[in-house]
Amino acid sequence: MRPDSELTFGRNADLSLDPDNTYLHRRAGRFRLDNGIWWVENTGSRLRIKVVSSDGAVVDLHAGASSPILGKTGIVSISAGPTRYELSYFLEDEPKKVRSPTVDGIDIGIDTVTYGTKLTPREIDFVVSLAQGRLSGRGGPMATHTEIAEVWGVSPKTVDNTLQRLRVKLRDKNVRFIDSSENLVEYLVSQGLVTMHDLEWAALGEPEGPRPAADRSS
């Protein structure tokens, strides 16, 4: 959709995400244009909205909070009950610079914006294999390192070393409690560092798959 000045999203909004999910607010949030700047607002009362821009900026919006769109492209995500929804956005022009996000009109400071660690294409490949149940909502046991290695045509040691290096990189950013695959996946998905778009591109189990993340930019 291409809104002129405003677009609401939720269970019963301009953009209806899921009319049958009672965990989702009727109007969970909205995009609005204000003096040439697009903003995202959390208009619900209890759910949180996460904005992840293509340049790695992550904004976590509590109820009543709003934030300018920080990058030219990105994802707005919201979880309601067991289901996670993702909205992709694209700005035709570069976003203008603004001060910082607000809650109920009060400046809450730029420290609400964090810059995540970008994953390498190989890290995305392996993490998508781990996270496919979480991203798709189907759940189920996570793939083992041996199973991931078979999918991508590498050795289990390569998978293990890559994921361990990823953990080290995250710990350098003061991320903790990521020793288990479950916790690692939960962190990466919640921060928007691996998304449904990555899973769809990888086409795991599809005739055209698997497609490496590195091929997306080629």
C-alpha cells in the first residue's frame, strides 16, 4: 500500500493484519506523515512494536511511543500472542534528520535507538536454518548443526565455528544469555537481525532452494 499521509495497521485497521487474532489490537499502530517526515506510532495499550531499518538501527516502541522512520527501507514488527507480524517499508526519498523518539509527546532520548550487529550472509544462512520454525510460526525442534551443514553443503564444524563467532560478536555488544540455540534465535529474531524475508529468500525445502543470502545483493 502507498499511503498519502496516514496508514493504520492492526486487527481492524486500514491494513488488516489478522482479523481473527484477538491478541492483536484493533489498531496496533500507524504510519503518519508530519512535515515531510514519516513516523511510526504504537497506538495500542500493551503490545510493543519494533522498527528495524536497513542501516542497522533498532527502535523498540512501547505503548504510546512514536519514532521517525530512520532508514530508507526497513521492517516494522509486532508480536500478538503466538504470532509475529512484519511490515516492510520503503521511502522514495532519504529520511530527514529529526531529534529522537517520543512517548506521549515527551522526548525520551536517542538512547532508545540501538544499532545492532549486522549478520554476514553466511551467518544469515545458518541462523535461518535454525530459526525457520520460529519465523514461520510452525515451531518444532531446531535443526542440528549436522542438518544445517547438509543443507548448505559445508561441514558441521563450519556451522559450529560460524555460530560461535557470531556469539562472540554479540557478546562484544554486551548481549548475554545466548549460549543455547533457542536463546540465540530468540534474540536475533526479536532484534530483527533475521526476518521472515530472509527465510522466504532462502527457500529451504523448496525446489529452487537453498538460496544463499549473499545472492540477494548480487
